[in-house]
Amino acid sequence: MTQDEITAWALANGWQMIAGNLSLTKPPAHKEAIVRIVLKTTVANLEVKKLAGNKWDKIAGAAYAAITPDEEDGPPRGLGFESIPSFSMLMQSNKDAQMFAKLK
């Protein structure tokens, strides 16, 4: 996948740009990023924010050529999404929050 393909997938699935990175926010406030994808020149890194402080921990990283789209429109494979136990629920919560915000 390319940067543009990852960005398009993420934005269509509840992610938003915060401080220049694709991010998922913490429910219920949905203001503070707790998971982010950092897109660099040749690699993409998946990072999570530590509970205390502002430090980010890299969970996984892969070259764009090693990241493949999911056959069923799920998270791209090869970027480490399986490392976050409740990732799909967090992503759905963010997607729902964006949809409800549009209805207001």
C-alpha cells in the first residue's frame, strides 16, 4: 500500500488527522489521540500513547511494500493492528463519533 492508500483507508474508517498524523481518539471525549499512524518516507509506524505522560510507544512498523489491504475492508495487514486487543472497537467508536458529529 502507499501513503495515500493508507490515508484513504484510515479516513474512511474513523481516523482523523491530529498534529499531522492519522489518529484515533480516546472515548468518550474524542479529543486526545491515543493511537496513531506515523507515515514516513519509506515506512509507516503504528504507535500508542502511554497511560501516563505524553510518550508514544511504537507497536509496529513496516515498509509500504510489506503492508497489504485486507480482503474484507478491515485494517491493512502487516502494520501490527493485531497487537491492539480492542482496536476494532476503538476504531468503530471513533467512526460513530464522527458520524454523530455530522448529524448535529
